[in-house]
Amino acid sequence: MSGMRIRWETAGKVIAAVAAALVIVGLAPSLLAPREPEPLPDDVGLAVAPPPPAPAQAGAAARERARAAAKRRAADRRARIEARREAARRRRRAARRRGREREEGKAAAPGSAPLTVAAALAPAPPPAPPPSAADEFGFER
């Protein structure tokens, strides 16, 4: 018998591994399945709902809410339009005032006179030095 040799020890280990795998595959679903939940009491989750409004009442209430909302929107719209008109009036008054002042040779407002080229190109003053630790914490020498 010079053919193939069967190593029975290795074959036994392979057969045992296959059998163990089949047992695990057969038992795993039952081990992983969730348990049955406990039954709930009879009154859990049953809230008493208010009765639905009668169709005529529901329609009247909806119409009244719609009317009130339309009135609010119209009032808001009128307020926005009036605010825009008032802003335009203020701009026109300011423009007329500036025009009158220009004609009279007055400046529009103190500090709003145009800068000269020299003043515009002048360097900014240097920043103040940071306070020392003695000044900052109030220590005296």
C-alpha cells in the first residue's frame, strides 16, 4: 500500500470541528432570538381623546382663524408700507436740508466736512505702550 495515508488523528480533528460548526449553526438562532416580552396591562396606551368638533363648528372656527390671520397680515403689510414711506420722507427732508445748507455755504454737520488731502494722508499716531505689570496690578514701588 504505497498510496495515500490517512492520518486519523488529523481527520478526527477535522470531523470534530465540522460537527462543532454544525451544532453552533443549529443552536445560534435560538440563542440569539429575543425573549417574549411581558404582556402589557390592559389600560396602557389608551388615552381618552377629545371628541372631534362638529363639522359646522370646525368650519366656522377655521374661517374665523383664517380671517384673523388675514387681518394680521394686512396690518403688517400696511405697517411695512408706512415704515418705508416714512423712511423715504426722512431721506427727502435730509436731502433738502443738505441742499439748503450747501447753498448757504454751511457745513452739513460738524465733523462731516471733507478732509483735505494732507489730513487724509497724515500718518496715524503710534499706539500707546502696554501697561507694565506694576501699573496693571496696582503695585507701588
